[in-house]
Amino acid sequence: MIIVMRPFVAEADLEAVTSLIASMKLSSHVSRGAERTIVGVVGITNDKDTLRAQFVQMEGVESVVPISRSYKLVSREGRRERTIVRLPNGATFGGEQVAIAAGPCSVESEEQVRATAEAVSRAGANLLRGGAFKPRTSPYAFQGLGEEGLKYLRECADRTGLAVVTEVLDTRDVELVARYADILQIGARNMQNFGLLREAGGAQKPVLLKRGISATIEEWLMAAEYIYVAGCHDIVLCERGIRSYDSQTRNLLDLSAVPVLHTLTHLPVIVDPSHGTGIRALVAPMSLAAIAGGADGLLIEVHPNPAAALSDGPQSLTLPSFAELMGRLAPVAAAVGRSLPAPALAA
Ligand code: PEP
Ligand code: MN
């Protein structure tokens, strides 16, 4: 159930509502917009009609909306305004300006991260991506550099005006990764790792939640709800392709998820065309299509020498091809009323 308060409601009226919710052993989640405050009521209750009647009569309450959806707080009904996630370097997800995250699949060396960060910053990216902890299908594959990799990301991003997005794989590493990252990535394989969702949601950092390999949109939003309930309201959803029967591409990039999500949730949605296709030549066309279709940003794998990459070389753009893509994206973004970030480093 969602309780919509009147515009500019008095604190005392809001307090009366949340106290009543607490006295019923339910929990409340307050979402404050520019004009209006909305209270999400979470918990199990048998008598919804009585509950509704009680709240609707309270001072400061405008309306009470019963929600049958299982995700409440991340739903459009849960918050009227779209969420804009802002990072310390000025990058935004969900505003007029789209966010562009670029970088290697895995952090391999300081030199590799430095060269990539400089090039993508000059080309106009505003986040540096790269995995220091890698979820690999084989236990024998390169697993990442751990904290050493996090240090390279942080130092190179700071030197080039970028924010850091990097994956956290394990609840035991959330605090460590949160010390270095501006936004914590939860990967496709962990979308329903509920312990990790809770832990990341409590880390006081924004969270980028990738779609699970076979997750429905509803399951994905339920996973986002876990993070929201744990205290993190700055969540970015990332479509990265789902398993399909067709082996022409690594995954089936579901671009329709972008407009579908925009009708269901107030959270921003970005697209990862690299994992979504697995093929370098498809990254540019899918990036253009994603922005044209309303995506709030892109997450793109870029490597100084893809042929020598320790992971995902075949889907990684070279540094010049990333710069070329950024040039092609600008008119598409403008055509749909969006803009690209201004480069932090001179070209
Ligand atoms: C990644 O972005 O580094 C990654 C491992 O992606 P996914 O979780 O989508 O496979
Ligand atoms: Mn990868």
C-alpha cells in the first residue's frame, strides 16, 4: 500500500502516519519528492480495507493506493518523480544527460586501466568500469586482482574525472568494494543473491543491478525491491541480455525492457550492449538503438588491446572505436532530447 501525502505536508502529520504504521508492526518507507512525500507500507496484513480506511482519514493524507504488485517501493506508484541517481563527479542516471560507463571487462594491470581511463574520459565517458572481482564460469579462469585492482580503478578514475563502477561478488567484500567504488555493481549471476542484495543495499552507495541471465522483468524488479528496502534508493537497472535458443549472439539483448521498465518503475535503466551481444561489431548499433529507445545510459567494454584481454576480448571495443561510437551517439541522443556528458579531459 502507498500513502500519498498532500503537497508540503507537515512533519507532524507524516510522523503520525509512520507511527501508526509502526504500531501495526508494519514498516514504512518514506520517499520525499520536491513537492510530495509518499509513504510505502510494507508487511503482511489481512484486512487491507480497514487499514486503508484508517489512513485515508488522517491529517495530511491525500490518497491511499492499494498496490497488488509485489514490488511496491520501486514501482511507479511508489514514487511519482523519476529517480535521478547522482554520483560525486557529476554523472547522472535518469536525468536529461545520459551516463556512459566504459572500461575493460577485468582490471588486468595499472597500465591497462590508466590507458583506458584516459582514452574513454577524452572521448566523453563519465564512469570507468572494470571488474576487480570477476564472476567466471570456470574456477580456473582469471578471477581478478581484488583490492589491487580496486586501487588502480580509483586512482585512474580520479586522475581523469571519472566515477568508478565495479562489481561486488560476495557479501564479505561489500565494505571493501564500497570504499573504492562510486556505484556498486551486482552482476547477472548474483541478481537473486538475496544476502548480497541486502548487504549492498545497506552500504550507503548507489547500486547498479544487472538483469539475471534468465530473469523476468518482475523478478528483476523484486531484486531491486530488496536493495530499496535495505536502505538504498539510488538504484540503476542494467539490461545485459538474456539466454536464448539462438547462438548467433552471446545473449539476446532485450531492448524492449527499457520502455517496459520506464512504465513500471521510477528507477533509471541503462543497457550493456557488450554482454548483451558478445560481438564487437554489434556494440555500436545496439548502443545507438538503446539511446534512441530511451535508455538512461550505457555500460560498454573497452580495452587497449582486445586481442590480449584476459576476459571478454571479442566483445570489447578498441579505444579508437569507442571514441568513434561516442561521436555517432551525440546526434542520436540529441534527437531524443538527451545529451552526452561533456568530456572531463580535453580530447
Ligand atoms: C560485467 O559487467 O563485468 C559482467 C560480469 O557482466 P554480467 O554480470 O552482466 O555478466
Ligand atoms: Mn565482461
